[in-house]
Amino acid sequence: MERILMFLLVLVFGGINATWAQTKASDKEWAAVVEAAKKEGKVVVAGSPDPVMRNEVIPKFTARYGIPVEFVAGRSSQIVSRVETERASGIYSMDVYLAGPDTTANTLYNDKLTDPLKPLLVMPEVIDGSKWKSGKVWFADPQEQFVVRAFSSVASLLFINTDQVKPDEMRHIKDLLNPKWRGKISAEDPTTTGAGSNLAARFYNQIGEEYVKNLYIEQKVVRTRDRRQMSDWLARGTQPICLNCREDDVRPLIKDGFKILEIFELNGIPSTINGSPWMLTLANKAPHPKAAQVFANWILSKEGLETYAKGYGSATLRTDIDESYLNPGNLPKKGVKYFDDTDWKWIVGGRHENREKAWKILKAAKQ
């Protein structure tokens, strides 16, 4: 009996000591990475021009580690164009990409503009599987090495100005085809790569060709590449229905008293989850590799991801972030089967195929 008890004690305390030693080793490794990163002077991060990035994320990161952030803001397609132009001249200026799924999968990953990120995740709270809803950091790429997905939210289908559009007038996806709304709907230009064409592709896939024709052409959807313009139209009631407005643009308007409602579910189409606002990758031949490693680890930490998520309004995949700040509609419900708009196979295959079909219709209508 005594031998059995002694054996169990050895197992328990031996396991504790091993875990403690591993944690201490991780802490030490992380401290060494941070020290090396500070010597590089800065980190260059490319991403969407979200106010939360400039106003909250970057100041908090720099305050934490003393590493300045040079933020290159723009649409994903603009950033990729810049990277390709620079690299043709032998210039490598980017360290970290926070880009949309389409650009990340079909250009950054596909064109081998990234380095493996998985081996560089060493921050203890990032590599702790208990901190993630999926049991570990979610690498979305087929090799599970390059592309991290940090968010999974129920996506809004549209926004309405309730001074002009009553909630009971928008119950079914085909309510958008009511002649009453002709010329009153705005969308990001669906004939260019981005949120506008992604939604058009999903409509084509899930509802059909005729619906795409009726919505975008017959209903005279007002198209723009300026997302702020759509939010302004929504608030003023010029176009009281917005298909591609973003939460971080609309939220301040709601605080200012504009009567705007975000709609997540409509009959006639599956509800959707996505990985917005970005997927994380590291640039290959990065000029500041250690600083890039520190930023990538930190943005996936509780502090980094919570700061971004609260400012943007998305549900993260971490288990230790208070989600009370979210619109309840953003939180995936148990037992509901969602269409995953950030599924890798959809991004590299289905979306592309359906987008091409939608483009053929929409571009023909312009001629």
C-alpha cells in the first residue's frame, strides 16, 4: 500500500514539476524573443484602415513592449499590389499581414508570400490549448502552419435604418426584392474583389442566378468602393438598406442616436459565420522578424485579441475573453448549422467559382 501511495505521489508531483519547468522554459523563451525584437526598432503591419487599429491596438502594443508599429493601411488588394511591386524591385518592407480571407488564401498563401507562423508561437497563453474554443490555435491553411484564424462570428446580412424600413418589412431574403426598395439599397461594388463580390457569390450559390439579377440589376443597388459612404447613406436614409456596411463604421452612428438595426437572420438563406475582420500571416523575408513574431503572438493573446475584438465587434476564438460587449446576434448559437464563409475550401474554390458567375451577370449588365 505504501509503495502504491509513493508511486502515485511521484506521478502527481513529477507531473507538476514537469509542467512548471515547461512553463518556465516558455516564459524564458518568450522573454528572449521580446528582447531581440526591441533591438530591431519597429514592426511593419499591413491591414485594413480600422480606427481600432490606430487608436487602440497599436498604442497598447507599443506601451506593452516599447516597439513602434508602422501601420500600412489599405484594402487587401491595394496592399498586395504594393507588395508585388516592391518585391519586383527586391524590396521587402512588410512584416505582418492582417488581411481578409480571400487575399490571404488566394494571394499571400498561394503565391508563397508568407513564412510558417506555427513554430514561432511561443507566448505561453497563446500556445495553451485551454485558452482556445477549438482546443488550440486554429490554422486554417491545409498545412496548418501559415494562416491563423482568430475570429468566428455570426455575420450580419444587412443593416436597415428603422426610420424608413420597419423590421417586419425585412423578414425574408426576398423582401429585398420589394419594388419599394428599388434604388434604396447600397452595397460594396460586387464587380471587384472584396466584401461586395463575396456576398454576391454567396447569394448566387445559395439562392441562385435569378436572385442575383433581380437584386443587383432590377433593384438598382447603388454600388460604391467607399465603405464610409455606405454608412453615411444608411444614417441619412438616402439608401436605408446597406448590404456591406461594417460594424465598426455603424456602431458610432448608433451611439449618436441614429436608428440603425443590424440583421443577422432572414428566412430563405442560411445564417453565416465568418473569420472577419482578418486572418493573420507573417511575411517571408520580413525585415523585422523578431518584432513580427512578438506582434503576432501578442495580437493572439487575451490583451491583443480582446482589444481588437471589442473595438471591431467580433467574437474571438479565445475562451478567456468577456463577450458581454457583443451584440448577442454575433454569438454563434449551439445546435445551429451555419454556413462558414471563411471555410478554406469555399475561399479557394466555391467562392471563386460563384463569384465568376455573378461577375458575368453583373458586368454584362453594365455594357
